[in-house]
Amino acid sequence: MPHADSSFFGPNASKDEVYTQVLEQARGLVYGQRNWVSNFSNVASLLWHAYAALPTPSASVNWAGFYIRSDKFPALSPQNTTTTTTTTTDASAPAKLLLGPFQGRPACQEIRFGKGVCGTAAQDRATVVVPDVLEFPGHIACDASSRSEIVVPILVGGETVAIIDVDCTEPSGFDETDKKYLEELAGLLAECCDW
Ligand code: SME
């Protein structure tokens, strides 16, 4: 099956059916690939097309993607050297998330653990569902048209390595069904990539 076909969702499918297809197709797309950049890129695309196939409010999702803990990005090699570098972290510095693969409009690139919805979920290692972002103290407004948001941490060995972030232009865009399946997706992504 051509890769693009994995993102065709039936027009009258329920949210449960669409998420089940997302998980099934995600398992297929990540098969044989353990690089998070590649896997997250395809899964961001799957999520984007999945929400578009659902009725509103899901159809009003305007951003779907990932932020990754900064030390999980490949280290930059110093110029003029062929030596391979290893990633180093400053243990005293607070952890931060950097923008990863996504679908939607450009977004802020750096979020410290504990800041905004993403940083809160990353720090608390727990899903945060925000029915109205205007009521969430410290919400980071990358796009003024976003009105609700869900952020799910991707945990490896009990630590946040990345988060799934989905925004919607409607208030109360996300419910327990979104939480359940996105947490399942987070578990899959934790396991299928090398960290
Ligand atoms: N609203 C997020 C920032 C990321 S964007 O929504 C893509 C937050 O408060 O952390």
C-alpha cells in the first residue's frame, strides 16, 4: 500500500474508529524505523488527516505535532572537524522542549519544563486537557485562534522525552476519548523509537 493511503479516513467514521485507524497505521508506518524524526513526522501527518475527517470540534484542529526534550536532538558537530560528538546536557539547567515535527502553522520553538500547557504536562508527566486556553494561567499562545488544547507526555523509563500537542479553534475540543487514544499513541511512540 502506498504510504499516503494510510491517511485516508472514511467520511462517516466515529472518533473511536478514526483513532483506532491512526494507531494501526502508525504501527505500520514506524515498522523497521527507530528514528524519532522520521516516525514523528509521519504520525503528525496521520493525526492531521484524522482530525480533518471527523466532525467538529475535531475538524477544527489547527495544530498537531510534537515537542521533544532538547537533549534528544542530535548534537551539532563543531565546524571543521570530522569527530563525532555526543550529546551533552547541563544537569543544572532546567529541561526544555524544542519544536519537533508538526502539521499546522509555525509555532514557538522553545518551551521550558513547567511553562505553558506543554511544559506543565512535560514536568508533571501527565496529560493536560485544557477546555479553554484563555482560562489556563501561563498558556503560550503560538496562534491566537487556538481555543482548546490537549498535551500528552511521551514517557520513557518514567521520564518525559517528548510531548504530543494538539490545538483546536473550538473551545472544549478534546475529551476522554482523545486522552485515551493519544496516551496509547504516546506509549507506542515511546517504544518504537530509540531514545
Ligand atoms: N499552547 C502551547 C504552546 C505550543 S502551541 O500550542 C503549538 C503551550 O501553552 O504550551
